Amino acid sequence: MASTAYAQIALKSPSWNDLSASDRQVLAPLASDWNRIDARHKEKWLGIARRYPKMQPLEQQRIQAQMGSWSRLTPDQRNAARAHYKTLKSLPPDKKSEVRQKWQEYQNLPPEKKRELAAKSPGAPAGTRAPEKLLRTQPRQPPKAPPPVAAPPGAPPATPPVPQPAAPAPAR
């Protein structure tokens, strides 16, 4: 019984309001979830906040984007991401480098090819393919329409004219 009480005291973690102003600024993407995050994960985020001022600006932007993506995940998606990370972390070095190489090749593919591959392999065995939704740092944007091409002078309009309703027949 005493060990349970000790564990509860040891796992006490700061609420959002207990954080310093600088930690709140760095961890802002997590603000709405902070008080629901368990103590162990809060400590990890606080470690990132402590290292944040020493990071290069691009790394700071990446961290902020990742926090935003993480905060938008459901608890199930977060658990799946953690499990996937643990699986990748436990791979032998040769397999890790193979996964890194394949991931780099995937990153270099055009978006339409990525969508095609994702559509083809929904039944890939667990651990062989990274769940795209969990790795994406920004929401998928719909494809942009190509810019309109100006018609040459004298060419018919690109869209046919809308027919106008006929005038009512005069009453007799």
C-alpha cells in the first residue's frame, strides 16, 4: 500500500498553469491536452522545452510542427505511433538503415505516387509500413487546380454561354 502512495506522489506532474512562461510558449501546441498528459510524457515534453532555446531555428520549427501534429492525434493514434516507434527502435542496425533508406526514397516520391502506394498496400503487415497519417506533420491539402490558360484572341469562350430564358409570349 505504501508503494502505491509513493508512486502516486512520485508521478505528480505540473499542470499547465504551473509551467514557466517560456515552457508554456514552447509547449503551446500541447496546451489543450497538457493536463490530460501522463507524468512520464510531460517530463519528456519538458525535456524538449529545456533544449528548445539551444536548437537551430529550423529544428525549432520542426519541433513546433510535430507538437501540433501530435496534439491532433487521437489517443489510439498516439498509442499506435508509440508502438510503431518502439518497433523501429528495436530493429537491428542493418534493418534500421534499410528502413531509413526506404523512407528517404518514399519521401522523394511525388504526392500522386505516394497516394497510389498507400491505396495499394492497406494490408501490409504491421511494422513493415509506416502509417502515413501518423508520420505526416501537416494535414493533407487537396490538389490545386492548374492556373487558367488564356485563350488566343478571337477564340470561342472556354465555357459555353448560359442560355437565357425566352421572353414570355405576348398576351392576345
